[in-house]
Amino acid sequence: MNLFKQLTRLAVLSTVMILATASGRSIDLRDYYPLEDGNKWTYQFRAFQPDGQIKYSIKEYTVTGDLELENGEIVKKLEDHRGWYYLLTIEKDRYLHWGEHENKGLVTNDPPFSFYDTGFTYGKKYAFAHAISDGSARGTEVVFNGYESIRTSAGEFKNCLKSTFTYINPNGSTFESVTWLAKGVGVVKKEFAIFSPKAGQTLRFDRELIHANINGQKVGGKSAPTVDNWKDYFPFYQGDSWTYDWTYTLGNGITKTEDRKREYLGTEFFDTGVAFKLIDNKGSYLYYSAFADRGIMIHGSFENRPGGQVFTYQPAIKLLRPDQVIGREYTWSEPEADQPENVGRYKRLQHWTSEVEGFQTLETPVGMFNVLRIRLAWSTSKSWVSQWYYLAENIGIVGMDYEAIDKITGKRVIGLVARIKEATLQGDNVTNLAELETHVKNVEVAMAKLKDDPKARNIFKAAFENRYTWKDGFPGLTADLNIVNHGEKPIAASITIDRNLVVDFECDDCGGELRSLVRAQVSQFVTHRVYEPFDEKYAEGEAFFQVVKKRRKGMWEITADGETAMGSWYLIDSRTNEVRQLTRTLGGPVKFMIIHEKNIITENGNYIANYYPVKFYIEDGDKKHDLGEVVYDDKFVKDGKWWLPEHRILKGKLPQPDMSVIDVDLELLFENVTYMQ
């Protein structure tokens, strides 16, 4: 026998001896699975699909107390995040599973399933027969495999107790689970295999510990799994577009498939920032935004169909929060608004739920993506609605599923499956994963070429910080608002701006389009008053400033590029630190220029732009083709510590990204302005 074989034989014998000793009654299983009330475990689940895809989810289990069975046995309830529970007991020498309640009623096992027994001989198979409370009979087999060290997301666990349990159905199908118990922690990993002789295949899934809280002590480091680089999953660039295979299924089973192209064309003001308009080739749109402190939000929408209405959401729909815990539901409510005219407007709370369900793979015509799956659910007066977003890094929404369930019949009214087939990202055409990889490299090269001129940065910073903002404890305000639209009879509305500068706008007599327009104007007032630290908003390496030209009398032309700068051109007066002009893309080929003709100078030397034409145009080489102009004429008044809006007149021709033009003649009068306590 050669040396390698001798060493291997000795190693195997040593391991068997150690494991055989470990399987003796000196082990106290209560040390390996602490079932004190309140102990909690969070796991990452993976389900391996027959088509090669992997579905991910997060599940949480908590010990929620005792339950007395009919035979008088006192067992522990291990309850998951849905309210389903499993009945366990851990004795010094046995780990027993007495039954479960998986939303189908309580089912118990007689005798209980044995997952571990320290009296079992290592490697030997033990078989048992059971009477199940649903009237069926089952067989089980269990093998105590011994010790094994494993690594999970929660860390590495040495010398775990490993056991294989098999549940055998009368039809020949089996359910096998392999469990690893770590001392002081409990179940740190499980692998499952369900074999169906009829289908001739095995379905596999597993769960792995992410973190736990055992007797007040955290295991696994992080308190909860979150999506750290969430902004990479939802890029915003004017002119970017995504084309989908878009398939509807109606309640009668009829399906309809079409190409649906969605493109970022235009922006709008909401609350304390700007949202991007994602409009499709049918004329429907949504307004999305992404802010570091608020996450990805939906502010408004319009479905271009008979009876379709313009919607604004108060508060915004929170699709993904920056600190959102994977697998946890977030629920909130808002007043439902903008009912069709023949229904009439009424007050009703709309309930929303969002959940990051986890990571999975998704097959699309472009290729297989590793995606973040998000579920958004809400209810209407007639239906329960769920929409799933599939987000992939560097490209955004690569798939969507949607379904509406009738509240009375429980049947699906309509369903949607959308999968990406093509995209245009910052000028790059993407039809496959190789082209997406090329696009990512192109972006990296372009970013590497961007230079930051310290002089340009300092000039822009001085002007940015000289804007008048509501900082240092602005208390919020309430006000009545009179709306005069095209000289018609005034319409009464009310606004609330809280201390976080979140806008609440109420107007019972406003149609959807007027409501959206006026709310955007109020939000614009607020957005321009938001204080943001310059070095956070325009951090070095993320925003890049360059001097284009120095003009006479202290005027500087400066460009700003990067993630937060939106490709803008500024004319800045360095003597007074005021922005005089701003040029930016509205969407598609349309650009606009804001000209600050009049600024209010406050007692501290800060400026408030209060009279500024906005000119819209298309560039054709060195030529500009005018598309229209609107003029903002604002009045502000000093009220105690703060300057507040009092009056706005907005008139002119307002072009849209699709080249249509809206005639605007709007007057807003702020009355009974009162600070909030």
C-alpha cells in the first residue's frame, strides 16, 4: 500500500472514529438549536428551475411561543413572515418535527419526524412509519452524517451537525432535506430535493443563513440584507430607450403581443426634485426619480386609453427605498385621486405595498440577466393588482409582470408579461449581452475622459451656495391657492409643505392635467429652496466642471457633466455669484435655455430668480430652430425669517418632448400662508 493510500485510510478511520464518538449521548442538541421565544433567523432561498433559472427570495423564521397538541405534548412554534408555522421540540438527544400549518390547516405527524437523534449510529439509515392527521400514511428515513464545517452569508461555522432526512409519499415521490446545525445558532443551511417519478425530474432548492438574533445576540454581522448599489439598477439618461416584447392576456384567455418602446423624454418637478418622464410609443407615461436619501419613486402616471386620467401620487410610490431590507414588505396609504369625470371625485385611501423579493435569473431576448426582483402591489375599488419589476445592473428594467385579480370572482382580469428585446443607452444600441458589455466599457472610457477644472468647480460652487434656500429649521407651511387658468373663474386649492419639504396638494375641482401642472409649479418653488451640501451633490469623481469661455465683466461659461450634473451649460456672474443662464436637454432633440433677467437679492446677499423666460429650441449644427417660449414672473415676500412665494404668472408656448406644444396661461395666488407648528 502506497503512502497516499495509507494516509487516506488513516484519515478516514480518524474521521469515522471522531464522528462515531460525536454521535454519542454526550452531545446536547439543545446547544445546537436554541428555541427560546423571540429567537429569529433570516435565510436566502434559492429555487433551481428546470429551465436553468434560479429564483431567489428571503424568508424569516421566529420562535413565537408554545402550542399544546391534542396528546398534551407542548411544542414550539417556528413561524415565518407569512404566519405559517412549524412545530418542533429540541430535547437533549432528539430534534423532532411534530407538524406544520402552511396556510392549509394544521397537519401533525404520529410519531413526530426525527431529524436528529444522538443515539443514532453515524452513517446508518433509520426508517420510520407515520400516521398523518390528514388521514394519510408516510414513511421517513434519516441518516446522521456527522460533523461538517460550512461557510454561509452569515459566516463560517465549524463542526456543524449534519443530518439527511427523507420523506416518502405513497406514490413514490420523495422529499429529501439535508440540515446543518451550528452550535449556539441552529439551522445555518438546508438543501432540499423533491423527486417526482411521474414527471421524472427532481426539483432542488436550498436556504442559507444570512443573519440571526439568538438570545439577544446578533449572528452574521449585518442586521438585515439590503441592496447596496440600488442606483445601478435604474439608470436615468435623457433619450435612452427600451423596447419590449409586450404580451397581454385577458380574462377570457385571449392574448395580444406587440412591441412597446419606452423612452426618457422630459422632466417634471415633484416635491424636492426632478423626475424623469418615461413615455411609451402609445402615449402612456410614468414619472420616475432616484434620490440617495429617498430611493426610486414613481410620482405620476398616465395610461393612454379611453377614460384614462393623469395621476399624481401623494406621497410618491416608493418602488425601492435606499435601506430597503430584502424580503420585508413596506406598506403605506395615500388618498386616491383623479377619478374619471363620470365617476366623480371622492376620498378613498389607496394602499400600496412594495417588497424586494430577492435576486434571480431572467431569460429575455437580449440574454440571461441576474436581476433584482421587486413586487409592487395595490388595490382599486374592483381589483387586487400586483406588478413585478426585474431590474438589471447598467440597463434598468429588463422585464415586468403584471396581473389584476377581480375582488369578487377571484379571477384574473388581465395579465402582462414584458421582456426586453432591445435598448439604446447613451447612444449605444444593445440587442445582446456582448453589446451591453461594450456599452459599459464605453461609459467607463467616457467617464475616464471627463476632467474636473478646480477653477470651474469653485466658480459654480460659489453660485450654487449663494442660492436662497430654506435651511436651518424651516418649519413647513400651509396655504390656500387660487388657480386662474386661461382667465377662467378661479379654482380653489390648498397646499401643505412639511418641514421635510414634501408637498401635499389638494384641489377638488382640478382635472388631472391641471392638477399635474399646478402641483409641478408648487414643487418647482420647493425644489429651488432645497438646501443640499455642494460636496455631496457634486462630489469629485461624480460631477465634472470645465470652463468653456471667460467673458468680460466677470462672466464665465461653464459646463457640468456627470451623474448629477445632467450635461448642463451655465453662464455665471462671478462678481455676484449668480447664475444668469442655464441650458439643458429637455428630452430627445429639444433643449431649453433659462435666462435669469431679474433676481431678488435677500438681506444676506443670496439670490432668488423671480423673472425668467425659458426658450425652447432644436440645434441643427450652428443653427437653432425656435420652438416656443414661456415666461415665469414670480413674486416673493419676506415673512419673519423666511422668503415665501406669493404670486406666479406663467404664460407662453410650452413644447413637449414629442414636439407638440401646449398653450399655457396660468396664475397662482398664495393666500393665508401660515407656518406649521
